Amino acid sequence: MSDLEPEEFVSRFDAQPTRWSVIQRAHGESLAGGAEARQYLVMRYSPAIRRYVRAITRDEHLADEISQDVMVRLLQGDFAGADPQKGRFRDLLKVAVRNMVRNLWAKQKVRRTVDYDLDLNEDSSNNEIDAAWTESWRDQILSLAWTQLEQYQQ
């Protein structure tokens, strides 16, 4: 069984550590192994990222646009600076997503009736957004596990 098959996804997401070997392979020198690992990261993180962006922006079109940009960055290997000593990979992605939202809003010069700062609002809505992220992540992991199990049994 390949190292990139999600056979361990049947366990609880909360107990699931970041697979640093995959992240390191995704940003390593081997082009073939790196591409496969980056595709794996996109497959694993895309639904959670989409729901997280949607929870922040509350706009389907912006969520699609920003999620797509994050996936492109993952495929290009833009997160090569990820380091297990600095924290979880998904936390790095969440910070990157929040920064991308801020940048897009700044480019579009979005004006709201109330000044909106994600950092100030983070405490009040962080649990809701994190819950959406965790739920999406858990759903994706279970979906991958069931798909792999069905393929394995055939």
C-alpha cells in the first residue's frame, strides 16, 4: 500500500497528526513524488479550506475564488516553509487563507458599514469557524477512507 493512501483516516480527526512526511515530500527535490504528494494535500485539504473561506467571507463566489487560489498555491509548492517546530500545517493554511481574504478585500476596496478586522473578530467567531473547518476536515477524511475501503474490497 502506498504511503499516500489514507488508510489511517478511519480514526478521529482530532487525534490525527499532520503527515509531515507527505508535506516534506511535496516540497522535496523529487518532481514525481512531489507532484503526487501535492495532489494528495489538495485532495485532503480542499473541502475544509472551502468551508473555512466560506465561513470567513460569507460569499460563495469569493469562497470559490480564494479556495482555488489556495489549491493553486498548494500545487505550486508555496508552503515549502512549513515546519513541524512552528505548529500544525492546517494552522499555517488557516493563516494563509485569512491573509488571502484580507488581500482580496483590500484589492477590491470592500467597504463595509462597520470596519471589520479579522483579528479582532477572531475571538468571537473563532470557535464557529474552527468548528466548520474541523467538520469539513472530518467529513473529507471519512469520505476518503470509505472510498479507499470500497476500492480495496473490489
